[in-house]
Amino acid sequence: MFLEKLLEWGRGQFAAMLEEIDRSLRRVRDSLLRVVRKRPVWYRTCLGMIRIERTCYQDESGRYRYLLDEVLGMGRYRHTTSYATGMALGLAVQMTFRRAAEVLRSLTAVSLSHQAIHNHVARAADPYLERQDRETRDFSESGVLPDSAGRKVARLMVEADGVVLSLQRERTRKTEVKLGIAYEGWTKVGADRYRTVGKTYFANTGSAHEQWAGMMVKLQQRYDMGSIPEVIVGGDGAPWVKDGADDLGARFQLCRYHLNRELCFALGQRRDVIQAVRDACHHGQADVADAILAKVSTGASQEQAKRVESVRAYIAENASGLGDYRLRLGDEGKGLRRLGAIEGNVDKLIVRRMKNQGMNWKLVGIRRMLCIRFLYLEGRLDDWLHRATAKARPAVSTGKLHRQMRRAVKRNYDAWHNGGLPALTGPHAFRPWVIHLRAISRIPA
């Protein structure tokens, strides 16, 4: 009850402030804008629904405009504040749209349907994806890269893997999302736990060329890629991952998780043989590993021999990435770790939100969700929402507008703060109803 009253009071104060801003805009507007009428509207805010009267203008071309909507970054027929939108998107990237709507409604004063949240995701993601596609296309066609922050590092680790998602209302039933991550190194966070440093994400549902072109563009925005002495690309040996090593001018490193998985599947409990093959692969001795496996295959059953032959082919295909990259670095390599962060990131970045639970996606929906999810995880979602809505803001004298707003808020605050209750000190000060009024008007320390 108390919270409801507090929110109701807050909505009243917010509405009064917005109407004061509307009056200030009327004073500082462009002289070519003609006042037409006042028109009511409901705004969805973090305090709940607020109804205000704002001024409608008509410009010289005859188009109707609402400067207050533009100042708040609201589009036509979309009267939700950016803060409330950010709350909804922050939930949508972590749970289903229906669940996000339920949590938002139960824990806050914001009430949005699951379809409204879905639409907010689309409106926030589409401008970002359009810019991303344009930059990737420019790089693919003419080699033009976007402006860079110019960060320089001694070494950059890049890992890639794919995950299959189910589709609906598309030509195929499944699609592979290609995920790439890049990081600068590791920091210790526990007895035997490490966290990657300076992580960057990029994912796409397109071809390998589109994936690596987009990854290169995103990395260039942050790093001076031409000055990085060494780039290591790790993965499971899929052709598109090794193509990425070529595109980035990097050294390929076969992921030890996938190698160990193949060895354990083929050799079962033969730990001595598995360790011997691992040691050979660690030193880049593909021929030694192949010889060990060939010997095992000779005396094995038909089924096991088939699995061993599959491992031999796997090692032969990835011979260039077998050797541990740390060996050739000498003492410098002792402080580095093996690659292998991609498996956990596939789960955290994609699977937990977009796979299982009976989820099916459209291709455009996958791209939108990945876009907003990555912006949220990178801590850039609020900044992007602010930049995306800033384009709709009117060209008014912001300095003059801010001065008038500060004076109005101060004047309103002073009037509220200095207000009194004359009945408390008037001729009826000791009547029962006045005594009760005095009791409920006191604010406890």
C-alpha cells in the first residue's frame, strides 16, 4: 500500500515535470513551428503509466510534431521511456519474452506485453545490425575498415565454434550460429579458476566469410590489428574455423577439449595410449601420434578400429594446429594457458537463452537477439539506446532549455518544500481531526 502511494506521488511529480519541460520547449522552439493544440498521451515509464498533456506543433511542410516526445527519444505511437525499454531488454536477453513480461510486471511498475518487448528488441537491434552489415560489406568489397580505438596488445587469442538452433517458418529446420570470441589473456580469480581479459564477441548465421569479415571489423574497432605481433585462432578443426586463421593471418591451434573427446571415444579406458598420443600432439608430432594409433588399430575389434581410424583422420586433417603454441615461446609461454574458453562461452552466450526449452527462431530473430544480448553483456546497451534515440531529438537550444528546466524544477521544489498546513496552527489547532492530521504529517527520523 505504501509503495503504491509512493509510486502514485512519483507519477504526479514526473507528470508535472514533463509538462513543465513541454512549456519550456514551447518557449525555445524554432519560430517556424506553429502551435496547433494540446493533446493528451499516456507514457510508459519506470513509475508506471503517466498521462500528460503535451503540445502539438506543425512545421513548414505541414507535418505534425510533438517536441516532448522527441526530447524523450520516443517514436511515433511508441511512448515508452528509454529507461523502461532498457529494463525490458535487460530481462528479454536472459529469459523468454513471456517470462520477461511477467517478471517486469511483478517486480516493477512497468507493464509491457511479450509482443511489445519483442518489438522493442527489433527496434533496438535493427539500426545496429544495419550499420554492422554496412561496415562488413565495405570491408569485404573494398577493404575499408572502420575507425579504431587503436588498442595495442602483445597477443590476441581468438576462438570459434558453432551451435545449431531450431528454426520456424524458414526453408530449413536448423541453422548453425557461428560464434567467435577474442581476448587478451587470463586473470586468476580462484585457486584453479581463471577469467579471460578484454573479451569481445561476434556471432552470425551466415557464411564463414561473413563471420570472419564481421569479426575482423569488430576487432578493428577496438584494436590496432596491424600492430599485433601474434594472433592465435583456436577451434575444433572445422574448415570454417581454419579459414578464419587464414583470413586473420593467424596461427591455428586445435582445441584440446575436442582432441581429448575424440581420443577418449576411440580408445576408451586405455589411458596409457591416450596419454602417449596427447604427448605426441602436444609437441606437434603428428606422425608419432599416427603410428601409435595405427598400432592400436591393428589388434582392435572392427568397431574400435573404425573409431581409431576416424581419430587418425582427424589428427591428420589438423596436423598444422597440433603443436602447443606455448612451446615455441620458451620462458614467455610458461605464463600462458591453453585455449579452450569457447565451449563455456557457447553455453553462456547462446545456449542458455536460445536453445532447448522448445525454442524455435526465425533467422532475423536470432540476429536481433544476439545483437541485443551481446550489447547487454558488454555493458553497452544503455549507451546504444541513448544514441539510437538521440537522432529523433529536436534541434532546440539545449542550453536555454536546460536553464529554464532547472529554474522550473527549483521553483516547484521550493514551493512544495516551504508549503505548510495552516490548520495545524490555526484557531482549531486542538480539535481531534487537527491533532490526527498533525500526527500523520510528521516524518519520523
